[in-house]
Amino acid sequence: MAEHPPFLTVGPSDANKRHSACVFAILVCMAALRREEDWVLLGQSGYSVAAITEQVERICNSEKFDNSDGLRRNLAFLVNEALSGRVPTAADINKEFKGKGTYAFVTTGRVRTKLKDYYATSRGKRDEIQLFLLPKSYIIVARRNAAESWGEDIPPKAYILEPADNSENPGGVTVRGKIHSLDPDLRVWLVVRDADGVYYLQGRISRRSPTFQMTTRTGRMQTGQHEGGVFEILLVSADAEADYQFHGNMPRCDEGFGQKLPEDTFVLASIKVVRRDIPQRNFRRGRVLPAPNA
């Protein structure tokens, strides 16, 4: 009788089936990695377990995985298996989640699609760690984002030049700035956030010129109504989906956008201003007092 490798046994035992499935999965993984030279196994990626775990949490908390608790748990399971050096099979996934039949194939296919959708967003494009579920397998791999990093050592993509940060301004504030080397597919909006954390859209900035100027409104225009209030002026980038949401809100912008911006937005620059409509007067002498800290 011909000799067999030590990890295989003759006969249709469950162990033989499992080992055969593992060997097949490894062969598929090796073939896929040869086609995708940039991708590596998680254990060979050079990233710490904490960094990969943080990336998984970031993905699971994104809008792409909203209302998908099963997909989040499935992704976490696949990542844990990869970090442990194990190659999961369909039987392992079905057993873990009490699935039957094609459950593993269908569910991991949805996870694969969700991962691609997430990394297609402006937020995902900025992530340093990119995770990918290899085709025809249940193996999670990783690669470093080849695009420009958005770390602290990279200068901002846009700037607010005026007014100065923490300056005092009336209700209508003229904002001047410059947009520099930003992805042409992104749209830029000016947004004001009040003390309650509510965002108010001011308008979309044209990118025909690198410099821009736009008048914003901090609070109601009635003089003195928001005297002394602190407002934050933000310059944000938005992808097509977020830009669509912003446009839909513009007809009712007085009501505010809410306390959370769309998922695929990024704050390029921000400053804080103090609303100051009424000059501080010494009424007895009839002269204007200097502003605090002047």
C-alpha cells in the first residue's frame, strides 16, 4: 500500500475531510497571495494584535456594517482565526455560528463585499491598515495602504486663514482659506457647530480656485441673541454619498444637520470664534471699552 502523508488517513473519516479542507484552503491562499503580491498573512504583516483589533473595531463601527451584527461577529471570528495562525473551513464557521448548508459561503461573501465597500469610502481610503478576505477562501490578509498617510507628520490638506482662532466676530463671519492637494473626487463644505454640538451647513466651496471666501453665520442673526457664544467653524471634505446628504439638508439648514456628520466626511481644518455683537461700553463716560485680553 502506498504511503500517505502523516496528516492524512485512508478512509472517509471526519479528520481526513478536515485535513483535506485545510490543505486545500492553504493551497488556495498561497495561489491568491502570489496573484496579490502586496497582501500578506496577518501574522506576517508586521502589525501588532492591538493595531489590527483597533482597525477591526473601526470597520465594524462604520456605516457599512450598521445593522449587521452577524457580519461583525463573522469578521471578528475570521480575524481571530488568522491571528492565531489557523485556517478556518466552512465547517468551522457553521459550527461557530450554528449555521447550515451554504451559511459560511454566503455570509463570508457578504463580509468580503462589505470590506470592499468600506475601503472604497473616503474614510477607508485613509486607513493605514487594509484588510481583505481572499476570494474562494475564509482567510483574512492585510496590507499597508499605499496611498499617502494622513498621520500627524503630513500637513493638512486645507487651511482656514481668516478669521484667527479664538477671535471675536459678529454673527456674520467671513471665512477665507486655501485648499491644497486634495483628492479631486472629494467635495469641500463649510460647517458651523454650536455649543450644543449641532452642525449647521453653510455651503459647498468651489474648487475652481485653491483659495476661497465665504460668509458664515454663527447662530441667529438677531443682534445680541448669542452674545459671547463659542462656535466652531469647520472645513470638511465629503465623498459623493456625504455630499448628497449635505445637499438634501440645505433647504432646511436653519434646523441644523444634527450632532453627527455623515460617515464619509473628514475635518480638514477648524477654528473657534466667539460671537461678539454688542460692544462693551462704559455708559457713564460714553466710550467703548477694549475687548478682554486685548
